[in-house]
Amino acid sequence: MQLITVSGAPSSGKTSVILRLIDCLRESGKEVGVIKFDCLTSFDQLRYEEYGVKVQVGFSGKFCPDHFFISNIEDAVEWGHRAGLDILISESAGLCNRCSPHIQGVLAICVIDNLSGINTPRKIGPMLKLADIVLITKGDIVSQAEREVFMFNVRQVNPSASILFLNGITGQGAFMLSKHVMNAANITTVRNRRLRFSMPASVCAYCTGETRIGETYQMGMLKKMEFR
């Protein structure tokens, strides 16, 4: 079975991209399933179910979505094998720009949209910098010049990634993406594999439920600003 990780900011078009990809993969006779990680709630599973896609959904709640992902991805892979999947796509929550939901040896995709701002690629951390493929969505809404500048900024952040434009409505670009996915490595388990980058570190009183403000209540790992 092949495992693919898909990350990206909220509303960048991750689910639409995955559905267009599934259309192409099904033409090749592949059985595709999705594991959807989210924070509080999601209705994306309804879209997958309407497509007849096998899907599992998990909500991180009060936990960091990255920590929730890495704590459950091994079980997700085992589910994929039991379900007889050829390809399992992991869709992350709409994460903060610091998150890093990519695994060494597993094809990693980052979705970023042209409407997020020309300089947005420079503000995103490991989920863009360490992706194998960067998908740029909503390129049909902006000018050719804006697309070129945006792509240039993506290339500056991640020189080694394949950069593809994909329309989540029409599916234009999905065939090329499916070619990359079909060449992804087969895996039997993610046990003992490593994340490509460490997860955000935060072990403090607020992580364990503290809500009061003030230095008296600030314990554990903290980072303070320097005010001049």
C-alpha cells in the first residue's frame, strides 16, 4: 500500500484536490481511502462518502493536531491494509504554518492557494519547505504575473519540490499529480520511521489546562519576547 500525506492551510482546497486526484487514480483501477485529521469538526467525510471513498475521521480536540496525527498514523496505516486499499491519503487539519506532518520515505504534498498572498510561501515552515510536491490552487482567479511571482516564492522556499497547478473544480492538473502518486513507495508500516522535522514544542501550564494569565501561572517550556 502507498501512503500519501497532504497538508495545507485552512481553505486551501485540500479536500477538492484529493477528490480530483481520486478520480484519476480510479481510472487506473486503484482502491483509494482517506484518513482525515481535523481539530474540532469536519464535514469533509460526507463528500468522501458521497464519492464512495472509504474514510476515517479523527478530531484532535484540545491536542496539537501534529501530535494527534503522529500518535494515530500507525493505526491508520493498519486500517488501510485491513480495508484492502492500494493508496491511503492522509489529509491533515488546516494547520498552523509551523506544523510538520510529513514522514521520511512517504510522499509528501503541500497545498497552498494563490489567494493567500504573494509572500505567504515565505511564512510557511516545514509543511511547505520539506514537501515533495507543492500544489498551487486557485490560480485561475489571479493573473499570470501573480502566478509567476507566487511560484517563484514557493521555489525560493523549497527548491527541490515539484510545483504543480491544480484546479479543484475542473480537475485540471490532477492527471499529472496522479502520475507522481502512482510512483510513490509502497509501505507496510510506519513504525520506526521518522518525521521529516520535529513537531512544535510546547510543554507548559497552558498545555495542561491553565487559563489564568500572569507569570505566577507560567511554568514549563516558555518563550518570552524582548521589548525595547
